[in-house]
Amino acid sequence: MQTTRILEMPAAERPREKAERHGFGALTDAELLAIFIRTGLPGKNALSIAAELLQAGGGLVPLSRANPAEIRQKVSGIGKAKSLELAAAFEIGIRLARNREERPILDTARKIYDVFGPEFQALNRESLRVILLDTKLRLILIEEVALGSINECIAHPREIFKPCVIHSAYAMVLVHNHPSGDPQPSAADRRLTSVLREAATMMQIQLLDHLIMGAPDDGHQPYFSFREAGLL
């Protein structure tokens, strides 16, 4: 099926002109990607390739987890240069989301999700990290203590609390992701939280929360907070 070239589309429907007139917030995910893709193939414009890429990648968030080689393999029309540009754009977005505030106060699960959610959603393996906080609950640093498989990440309590001791943290939040996108805790997640709660009391370190990062899904909350659920 022959696809209309972008230059032959009405000006108001072209991604670049639409962004110029209404801002990038008015563009669909496919239109945003088309700006990076720029050129198409015979019979297929950049917007069509972008739509196919989103479908093959499962959406913008799963696509952001792919490396350049994986992006190239999803559809025809994406070469090495374009795949590198797309991967770089995804990384820029992740870093900007992470560094919106130099030392934010992280006293709620929602604030933690807003700062670190995009980074965790871009991972395709489970990552277990500790967020270290000072007495005002400002971020000291976030440190990875274990990297697991697609659906499991194991760490000993001593490895989890080690960064707290080294950096003299007043409080900590344990965070890990579920690459499946479902943030509901497993039995192992519940056992680990119980063990850490007891250890934190003995070490006089405030365990503020254990947060499981998922992915946005039809308006459902994209994270699970043990504190909000009354389990901490």
C-alpha cells in the first residue's frame, strides 16, 4: 500500500510543522519518533515507520529499554545512525527525569516514583537499589546493590544496609522494579521487607519504604508502596 510522503501531507498534519505551531506536547508518540526518523522508504513515510516501530516495540516505554541494535531489528527503515539517535533521545529523557531537582526531598512514594520511575521503567532486568536520605529526607544518593534476571533479584540484608553505613544515611528507601510492569509484591518481596524492617530497627536506620516500580497501565498506580499499604 502506497503511503503519502510527509511533504505531501497538509502542513498542519506534518510532525515538524505541528510541533512548531502547537508544541511537542500536541504530538503523538509516533509523530515524535517520526521527527527523529526523518526519512522513510519507497511507499512508506517516516510516520508509518514510527507507528510500526511503536507496535513492534510494545509502546514507548518498552521501546525505551531497547539498545540501538534491538531498535534496528524491529522494523525496516531504521539504520544504525537513526537507532543511535533514538536510543540517545531515550537516555536524555531518563536523565532529565532523574535530575529535575539536584537534591529533592523524597518523603512520599509518589515523589520517589516521579524522580526515578522513568529510569526503572527503562530496565529489562530487575534492579535492587537503595535510596539514601539525610535527616531532612533529602536525597544523598541512590546505589544499586543487586542486578537480577528478568523476574528475580536477590540480595543479602548486609549488602542492602552497607551503603547506609558508609554514607551515614539517616534513612533509606528500598526500590526495585518488576520488568513485567505489574508492581504487586511477590511473597519474596514481602519476606525481604519483613527482614529489613527488623534489621533497620536494630541498626537505628529509618526504613521509610520499600517501593516496587511497575509501568503505567490504564490509570492504575504504577508502583506499590509497602508504607502506603500499611505494611511498614
